[in-house]
Amino acid sequence: MMRRAAALLTVLLFAVVFWRLVGGYAQLEALRPLAEYYVTRGPFELGAPNIVTGILITYRGFDTLGEVAVLFMVAASVGVLLKEESNAANVANEADKIDKTDAADAGEAAPTRRAAGEIVQTGKQVLLPMIFTFGAYVIVNGHLSAGGGFQGGAIVASGVMLMLLARPRSTLNVALLSVVESLAGVIYVCIGLLGLALAGGFLDPRFLPRGEFGAFFSAGAIPLISALLGIKVGAELSVIIDRFRS
């Protein structure tokens, strides 16, 4: 009885809090001065129609670099935490192989690992090329429309997860992914230093030609930085998925 009363009281308190939030909400009639500056001046200064990507890569370049570094630390931590569990699983697999061999020698039916279903296999064949293509599109068009490196990298990683679900026995080349991720990070920092030396600051994309506004090859170095972010995020999330699978 006391638990039900406590749960009911908690629900009522949350209801009051949300009611006050909803009741006190008032839509802004105009942008605040800082937001107005970025919205009006950002596209002309950076040459990127998608001002969100422009802000994340240039004005908040240090924050974006920190976010990518945090994601890298998460991938490394997951690898360390699951390493012992993976080693234990490998030992168990070796013991299972020995048991299967003994069972086969004794004339018994050895248990087999369950393969992916027909729906998953068909979904992989149909959707996997579309997922990778859409992820690449979101990455390279981040300066023109909604999207960017983080979103496109997550889409690519979801395709990798579908591939692993459809082929449970397949393995990712984690060492190669780590090299690709590290190389993308190094080039990312080097581009930031070029902006510091040749433009107005760290990760300032204007050291490359701005091009025609709205064109595919435009906005200085923003498309290149977005592509590097997509590669880095996709590789890191793929490693995390592989670690949890093992």
C-alpha cells in the first residue's frame, strides 16, 4: 500500500512539474540578438546554407572536437571493459569446439549456431546499399541541407549493425577501423591548424575558396571537415557495436 501511495505521489509531482513547464511556455516572437547574428550573418560569412552545420564546425569547433574526443574515449573504454569478457567467450568457444568434435566422434549431432532469418538476410541485401548511400549523402551534403558528419556517421554505423546481424559469424577489422578513425582525427586537427594559420582561427574554413553559395563545392573547408567527422563517428560507433556483439 505504501509503495502504491509513493508511486502515485511521484507521478503527481511529475505531472505538476510538466504542467508548469507547458503552461509557462511562450513562443518567442523574434530571435534573441546572438541567435539573430548567427542566423543572418553566418551564411554570408561561411557560405553554408545549413547554418547549424556551420555553427557546429566553425563557431563551436572546439566543442565539436571535444564531443568527438568523448566518443573516442567511450569506444576505447568499451573495448577495455569488454576485453576480459571477450577473452572468456573465446575460451568458451574453444571448449565448445572441442565438445562438438567429441560429439561428432561419438556419432552425436553437434549443436549448430543459429543463423539469421530470411527477413534479416533479405533486409540486408535490399537495405544495406541504401543505408550506406544515404549515410554518405547526409555526410557530404551537411553544409547544404539537414545532416552532417555526426548524423551520417550514425547512419553508416546502423548499416554495419545490420550487416553483423545478418552475418553473425562475420568479424570487423577493428584494427583497420582504429587506424582510419585516428587518421581522420589527425587530419581534422591539421585542418584546424590551417585555419589558425591561414584564416581567422582554429577550424576556420575560410582558408579554402568559399565558392558559389548553395553549390556542392562551396563553404570552404566545411564539407571536408564534415566528411572527416562522418568517417570518425562511423568508425567509432562501428567499433562499439562490434565490442558489444562480442
